[in-house]
Amino acid sequence: MKDNLINFLYDKKYFINIYDEYIHIFNYQELVSLSSEKIVLKLETFKLNIMGSVLFITKMLPNEILIKGKVSKVEFSYE
């Protein structure tokens, strides 16, 4: 049952989980820019702009990233 649940959750092009002081993104493609006030990630069809203060990366894998900080705004940019 555990494997079925994991396969169901990870069978998406991407997912974004927002918690109190964390954002977890699965299946991002590229870290475009990084500062303590703005982080931009490229996903398959858009860019994800994360704005706030004291932002930093706590976990970074080839397709998964965990960001901590005081998030004030999350924007999707279709360019």
C-alpha cells in the first residue's frame, strides 16, 4: 500500500507543497536565481518566483528542492 501511495504522489509532472516556513518543490528543472529575498525556479512550462525574506535552500537534489524562510509571495510566470 505504501508503494502505491508513493507512486500516486510522484506520478505528477510537478508538485509544490507550501508549509508555514517551507516550500517543497518536486520536479523542478533548473535553479534560475537565488537571493535571500527571491528564488526563481524553472519548471517544465513556467517559472516559479518565490519572494520573501531570509530565504535559503535546506535540501537540493537533482529534481527536488526544499526552501526555508518567510515567504510573502509565490508567482507563476509563463514566458
